[in-house]
Amino acid sequence: MDITPAVPAGRQIVESYGEGGFRVGGTRYAGSVLVFSERTLAWPVGGVAELDRDSLAPVLAAAEEVEILLLGCGTRIEFVAPEVRQLLRSAGVALEPMDTGAACRTYNVLMAEGRRVAAALIAVE
């Protein structure tokens, strides 16, 4: 039985994660990634403490197409600085931190529902 969510053509889904990277839309990425509905970008972030205006610039630039940013924090959820939350909130983006596995699964479900979602995924081994 196929349990892959029905996703509109051209939309990115996270197919797998682990071993220090991700497979998104048929492409393997080493390291952390930013996943948007129609593109995936390498993201040079190794931990939540590295989040700032520069690291989130691609999300801020795409704020009109993103209502929810799922933050995959690694192997466990971590505290996100209030300044980072405010930065995203001021751009109209809600931040939802969780462990990376949960963020991958949640992203796929929300994408299949047609939500305006993106995922900032920190790689795990």
C-alpha cells in the first residue's frame, strides 16, 4: 500500500533524513537544508544557536509564500531565542520548532494539504 502523501507536481517533499543529510525531491543533500514548496537550498547551519537574520535571509525573502516555518532542531527540540521568533513573526512567519524527524514528517503532511509551509532542517547522523 502506498502511504506517500499526494503532493502536487513540482512540489518538494522530504523523502529521507539521516547520515548527515536529506533526500528531497529525488536529490541527496549533505548537511542542513531549507525546503520550500518548489526548491531546496543547502543551509550552512549546524545548530539552533546559529540562527540569525543572515541564516534566515532566504526564509525572510520568501515570506509571502511561507506562513509556517518548521524548524528541525536536530535530535531533540531546542529553545529558540526570542529575537529569532520576533524576526520571523515580524515577517508574518510562524515558527514551529521540533526535532528534525518530526519536522520532516510534518512538512510533508502540510505540503500535501496545500499549506504555505517551509522547513529549516538541521542535519542529524
